[in-house]
Amino acid sequence: SFFSLDPEPPELPDLNPPVIRVYLASALTNLDDEGKKEAETGRGIIRDVLHDYDYFGVRFEVYDPAQVTPPGSPHSDDEVYIMDHHQTSNADLVIFYVLAPSLGVGMEAQIAADSTLPRVVVSRRDAPVSRMFRGVFSPTIASLEYGQVAELRHLFFDHLRVIAEAVIHSALRRREHIGGFCKNSLGATMMRRRITLGVSLPQLAEE
């Protein structure tokens, strides 16, 4: 197919499961009507391109909060935060589609950095992107800038192999440690020990 131009697969370890989990972050509440239309079109292009891409058996699975917890959804503020925090921190890749200043995207950028997640930054060439956002300590696999939103499809086509290979290597390292944290219930273990030893949260933070 168009998406499998390589004659032979690269030498990469097996990713299990063979799915790259993607969190698609973009401004949802600070856009005018034109910006909303562009964002909707751009997110749709990104979802479609990744959905159709098969990298030697590894596929992308995209979570777009705009389809789950958009403004006006019945979810409470707490539910939105918990859901988006979980989906971000458990992703293998975060794609930041930056069109306008957004507190939500800023928080997602910090969650991704805390989780050592690689990212792809997508923006319109004339969109203001803060230096604080660009400087967040996350490995940036690609920065894609477009003039017209229709260009996004070709931009992603040109970078998909590099993105896939980088994310696979990252996921192989991160999943091993995340699995260990989950298996050992690290958070619950620390809480039990803190209570047993009579250590308060302020004391633990200070130590």
C-alpha cells in the first residue's frame, strides 16, 4: 500500500501489544468559529492518517478528547481532568496541535513531560506558540508547520516512518517500567509505608 513503501522491515524489537497509543491534544475552548473549523479539520486529518497507517504490523490508536469530553459534554470538571490525565500519562505519544493559547494544552504538555513522553508538535506557521511550551522537557520527535490545513496530510505522510520508529523505541523502554510500577502497586505501597511510619505528606515532601 501507499503506507508500506519500505522493501524490508527495519530491525526493531517486537512491541507488545503492537499498538502505539496516541493522545491528540488541542485547544477546545479558546477558538473563534474559524479556529474551531480549522481545528476540527486538522484533528480529523491527523486521526485519519494515523488510523490508516500500518508500520510493519504496528498501528496507531488515537484518543482525541474533542470526541469524548468536548465543551458542553455531561462530564464534570473532575471527570475531565481524571480522564485526560490518565489518557495522557498512559499514551506512547502525544501530538500537540497548537492553534491558540490554551490552559488545557499547557497542562497536558506538563503531564507529558512528567511522564517522559515523546511528542509531535503541529502548528500553523503564523500561530503564536509560547517559548515556555516549546521549552517543556519532552523529547520532540517532529515539529510540523503548515500554511493551509490541507497540507497536514502530506506533512504526516513525510514523517510517519521517523515518528513510528522513535515512538516504538520509546515505548519499549517506558512500558517495561510502567508495567513494573503497576505490578508492584508503587503508589499504594508508599502510602501504606508512610502511614505505618507516621510520616505526614509535608514531611515526605520535605524529605
